[in-house]
Amino acid sequence: MVIWVTGAKGQLGQCLQQIAKTQKTKFVWTSSSELPLTDEERIVQFIEQQQIKVCINTSAYTAVDAAENDVYQSFLLNCCVPNLLARICKQHGVRLIHCSTDFVFDGYANTPLQETHTTTPGSIYGQSKRRGEELLLQTYPEAIVVRTSWLYSLVGKNFLTTMRRLGRERSEIGVVYDQIGTPTCAPDLAQVLLIMAQRADMNGGIYHYSNEGAVSWYDFAVAIMKLESLQCTVKPILTKDYPTPAKRPAYSVLDKSKIKAALGIVIPHWQDSLEKCIRETIDSE
């Protein structure tokens, strides 16, 4: 079996590459510069030449705030590309696993969100991702969509790397405490994606995956500072005091019952995964 991973230079793509080193399965990796996912002819040629059996699509337009003024590019990469991949993969018998986001929700819920919960995104980024999900599954119902939230790792630009940097540069920062969700350690998600890729019997549709628990961005930041032993005071602020171009969901805790039942997995708590991520980094430095 040959597994193709798109978005190889992104944080999730890089985490998948690290884990793949321990696997016997053959992987091929591409970034947008190597294989543009808008080029149907080249994608078809690539799939046929490499004899691809599974595609894990981690490629996306992820600049949430920039998307508000870059609507075309956001919808091209988050909507049109997944639909094209779905059509090509279906035609060539390639299983497709596509990564999506909690931004498809409006944030007004107060209990964990199931896969069937109504999606009413409040940002261009969220709208593009939701439409991408819809078209992908209309085109290829057997495909799998995995929604996740608050993805972080020690690779690239994300909340953890930002907090580490600010914690070293500043004595005090303000972080919003009225947005609630669940941090997701990218290596944990990568492990699950690889399990799904190797499960040919898995039903298509939408699945939710994040680490366990619920927390505010403020509490997440406090935990990072503590584990990193950084002398930076984190002060709680309201979302209205930290305006951003794109609206963030106020509540986006995901219900993981479906994926846990399907895979028979135990999902680690966000605090345990965060501590493991940071401890491994400290040990390697």
C-alpha cells in the first residue's frame, strides 16, 4: 500500500513524516510547490505512476485572518482542491482522508459538538472549509473528513510556538479566556490519521478528533508558561478586547464518541499531550 500525503511542509505533514519513519508502509510526500493540487493532469499522472492507494490531504489555506480579504484563494484551496481530489481519487479507487476544522461551527453551542451538529461558520476560512467538506462528500461519499481543533506542535506557526516565543520576549501578555475549545497535539492527530489510512473497512463521512478536555486559550497559555518554566505573566482578557479580522468560535469542544467507537482508541487528555510534547523537546535540546 502506498500512502500519499499532501501538505508535506505543514505542521501536520511534518508530524506525519516523523511518525512514518517507524512504519513499514510506503509513503510519498508532496507540497504545493512540487505538485500543485489545482493541476488535474499532473495529479492523475502522479497517482498512476506512484500507484497510490490512500491520500491524506493535509493541504489547506490556514491563514484565518488573511482569508477575510483573500476569499478567492481561500475557497480555491479549501473548497475547489478537495473537490478535485475527491473526483480524481474516486475515479482511481484511492481512499481519501481530508482534514478539516472546528471553524465550521458558529461557536454558540454549550455542549460538545457532534458530527451532525449544524455548521454555520462565522468566517471566510470556516465557510471555505465547510463548503469543501460538502463538495468532497457529495463527490465521494466514501471519503473521510476529520475535523480537529486548536492544532499545535513544535513545528511552524501555532499557539504553542507563539507562546514559547512571547514567553521569552515579554514579562506579561494578555490571552482571551472567553473562547473554549480543546488543544490538539499534531503528533496525536497524525497517529490517528495513519490508523485510519490503514483501515480499509472504515466507513466514509465526518469524524471529530481532538485531545480530551475543555479549556480556554488563557488556561492553555498558562499551562505552556508553567511547563516551559517561563517567567511571563498571562492575564485573562475578553475577545472584544483583542479584535481580529476573522471571528473565532466562542465554544468548539468536539465530541469524539464516533471516532473512538470506530477505531477503538483511547484519546489522551490535552494536558498530558502538551506535557509530553514539551518534555520531549526539552530532553532533545
